[in-house]
Amino acid sequence: MSGEPTDSAPWQWPEPVWRAKVDHVRAGRRMAPAQWPGGARCAVALSFDSDHETNELRDGGGSVARLSWGQYGARVGMPRILPILARHSVPASFFVPAVTALLHPDEQRRVIAEGHEIGLHGWIHERNSLLPIDAERDLMLRAAEVIERVCGVRPVGVRTPSWDHGPGTLAVIRDMGLLYDSSLMADEDCYELLLDGEPTGVTELPVDWIRDDAPYFLMDRFGSSRPYTPPDAVFDIFRREFDLAHEEGGLFQLTMHPHIIGARSRIWILDEMIRHMAAHKVWFATHRQVVEHVVAACPVDMKE
């Protein structure tokens, strides 16, 4: 991405500049398998971003109220989420900042003991896309060490705290030997990530704000953001997303947050979504399991 002008407006950029921005991290070959395990029509990958107190800590904040809201995710949200998953025998992936793991180690050990996956989610939920490359690399490596030490399992995937990549993010992911990223939005099925036009061997399991509880329910009491979508409407959005994924034979991925979905008026969404999906022929899997399957089912020489 060299040669980028620093003193010109975007409409003044020469073509090589805007092309370099577009092509830096790009979706490569689609990795949509012809079939899912067990003859399932659709794969379901549920995930939870266990941010807890780090939402406040990452910007240097010390609001007691916001820290208590983060603690709610560990104290109330997780104890509601895990029994629902256990009752339905559904595995899920939990993306955990290292500071969360240090604050709540027993929670992470329980997650692993109950058959779920833990993936990387930064050090302190930092805004990774704004970091210098060396700082981001250092935090990712330290976070991986903490998760492995706390959980006894080395993470193989990452969801960046910003749901975004900086200039060096994908190179760090590739160099760490991680199997997948789950932060970008170029498709609804998995795809291989390209770095400056070259395949990386890193699979993207894409997210989307539509399939995330936070945009519908988050609140900023000092700003203009207020929850505006009732829980039954959010359930309807998630259900419709799943229904078409099932019809198309694709992947349905969903992101939730313990301090958000764990509330009394919202936790039923998780339970009812699982009931609705289980009534269809689906494969419930962790993000790792999905990626391992698509990598095996879609070798490099396979045509799109």
C-alpha cells in the first residue's frame, strides 16, 4: 500500500491508490461445501463474544456502572447461556479477550469442559484496527498465551475486537498459524482470505451486524444510541436469516454477547432459535469444526 498520498482527498487519489486499499485484504475463493456432515442441509455456528468488563477498560474508562454491566455478563449471562446450550446439546464458540480470561478463569475452564470452543478476541478488547502493526502482533501473541494457560487449549481462530482489520492484522493471523478469522463480511459462506492478491491459507467465517444482538439492544446513556428493536423483532430477523440459509444449504452464523442476550427479556431468543433450527436437518458446530470441514471439503484446486 505504498505511494499513498497523505495530503489529498479520496476523489483526488490516482487509481493505484484506491485499488491498493481495496485489494489489500480481499475475499478469495468461496469455500461452500456441497454437503454438510450427517447429511445436514445447513450448518449452524453459534458464537458469543465474552467481552465482560473489557468494553469499559479498553478506552481507559473506570465507570463503576459500566464495569458492573460487564460483570453481569459473567455473573448472570453466562450462567443462563451455558445451561441452554447443554440442554440442547449444542456446541458454540466463545471469543474471549485475554483480560476477560484473567478476570474469569473458571468461566473459561467451564466453557472448555462443556465441549465449546474458545477463540481469540484481543487482549483488552482494544481497537485493533488503529494499532501499530508491532503492537497488534504483541497483543495477539500475549492473548494466545493467556488463553492457552488458562484453558489448557491453544486457540486456532480469532475474532478481532474491532470486527475490522488494520494494515497488518491478516499478516499477524497468518504468521501465527491460525486456522481462521471471523471478523469480516464479504460473504455468508466461508472463503479464503487474500493478502495483497495472494492466498493466505486463512479461512474467513464471516460475521454480519444483522446477525449480532448488539446493534439492536446496545445503549449509550450519554449519547443518542438507545435500544429500539423489541426482542420478538430481533428473533424474527435471526429466524429469517436462518430460514434462507437452510433453504440455500449454506452456513448460518450468529453472534451474541452474554451481557446483552443474557437479560430476562432476551435469553428466550437463544432458546427459541435453537428449537426452531433443531426442527430442521442442521449440523450444530463450533466455528473451528465448520472451518475444518470446509477446508477438507474445498481443497485449493477445487473450482468455485
